[in-house]
Amino acid sequence: MDGKKSHAKPSISLRGHVLGFLAWLVARAIGRTLRWTVVGAEHVAAAHVAGKVTWASWHGRQLLTINVHAGQRVVVLASLSKDGDIQTAMLERLGYRVERGSSNRGAARGLLSMARAMREGWQPAIAVDGPTGPREGVKPGIVALARYEDASIIPTMASCVSAWVMPSWDRTVIPKPFTRAVIEYAAPIHVPSASDDAAVELIRVRLETTLQEMTVRCDRYFGETQTRRIAAGLSRADASEAKRKAKRALSRGAATGTEAEP
């Protein structure tokens, strides 16, 4: 990576500013009502003592954690899409630094910007299965970034008792007001700058396994009621997505004059 090369930051559309402002209002209003339990705070303190850190979580759990880490010199990566405009406008109002890029478009520029931010004292928070999945699978970008900066990755996960689960690819969890919520931090995973590609892949798999195990623990933290509600929300989202796919298949079949495959 060449940290000296600079790029103009993409502008945000008027639509992005308006919808981002509305999203910020909702996020702040709900966030202030949540009753949090924190697990593993000692891991965060240890990681900061050791050196540079970056945070890792799932794309679908971001709306749970954005208020927890607001105003803590955290930098995030938002896509170059219209939805990325909305996310950028919302997160900047919450006190985050936002860099633009994704694993699909502008990936090198995005990672370069995150590395530069780390050298300026910011902590990257990365949705490791974004921007389009597969859900709950770790892509290699965060490990490459940590290796470049000789940094540690803090696996982070959150859940809550009552939530809306969206029928999006990432099954976004939106906490309901006044619900109990839990955020867990696992032991940091250091990525030495001397790591070879084989070591990087082992770390990626280790991070993925850790986050998947944390997801199960957090979704069960408050007992059977929480587990049942989260499972029901995921089932409704799965059903909604299946119906949407069926409608698209029927539309394509009608347009081509062929039967849609089941």
C-alpha cells in the first residue's frame, strides 16, 4: 500500500443527506433507550495497551453497536453506492470518520484510507462479511489491513431481546426501544506484519469461527425468550426473501415466455 497517495472523498447526494439525517434521528432515539450488558471489556483495554486495533463484526449487527462506539475515534468503511451515501451521512453525525470503498468497488482505495486513518490514531471497525455477503463469512480484507499495520483485531458481537430482523441479505437486526442488549468483545487476535499468506488464511478462519461462536452466545445471552424471538425474526426474514425471489423468478419467466425453475 502507498500511504502517500491521496484521493478526493466522494460527495454525498442530497438524497443521502436527507435519509442519513432521518436514520441518525432513529438510531439516536432507539440507542438511548437500550439497556446494555458488556462482556469482555478487559479484552478491549488489553488490546489498546498492546498497540493498534481494528474491530470486526457482522454487517447485520451494525445498527446494534453504532451508538456504543460513537465518538471514540472509530473509522468505518462505507460503500460507494447510494446506500453508502445514507450510511456515511448518518455515521458522520454520530462522530465516526467514514472512508468510502468496498470489496467490490474501490477496495484498494478503501483499505489504503483505513490504513492511513490507523496511522492518524483512528480505529477501523469493519463489517467483515460486507457489503454483499455471504452472510457471516469473513472476507480477507480486515486481516490484510491488520497485517499491514501490525495490529490486533477485536472480535465484536451484539444482540438483544427484542428486535426487528430485516429480509436483507445480512438479516439486519434493528433493536426495539427499551430492550435489553448485550455486546461481547473476545480476546484480540494479533496479526504480525511478518505473517505469510498461509498464516493470514489461518487467522481469517479463526476470526470467522470466533465471530460465529460469539453470535450464538449473544443470541442466547438473555435466555430462551431472546433465542426464540431472534430465531422467529430470522425465519420471517427468510420467508420474506424466499417470496421475493419467487416473484422475481415468475417475472423473468413471464418476460421470456418460459417457466421459472422452482
